[in-house]
Amino acid sequence: MCTVTLEYNQSNALARRKLAALLATGLFVQKTASHSEEQLHDSNNHPTKEELKAHRELRDAVLEHSRKTMSPIIARYL
């Protein structure tokens, strides 16, 4: 289990609908952060080496997938 924090413009109707759709899938649950969790995040803003490595791996995988799926579309317009 992991925690994902989303920041969005609450006055944006599209953002609210997308959030509602995510929550409606049942794959995500909304919880409020306790005061102690907020203090932990405030005092520890630097990611660990493992978090950085995981982020880089995810970024590289997303970019590779994007290159593979967008190449035919881009080539069509060149």
C-alpha cells in the first residue's frame, strides 16, 4: 500500500470530476492526513536514494512507453 497526494484546483469542475471518477473505481480511497503525518512530511522533504531510484525507473519506463506509442502518430504528420 502506498499514499498518493494529489493537488488540484478545487474550483475546476473537470479536476473534481476526474477525482470523483478515480475514487468511484474503488481502487483508491480518500483519507485525511493526520497532524503527525504532516509534520513528518514537513521535516523530511528530501527523498531517499531508494525513492530517487524508483522515481527514475518509473520516469524512464513512462518515457520509453511514450516513445513507442507516439512514434507512429508523429511519423504520420511528418
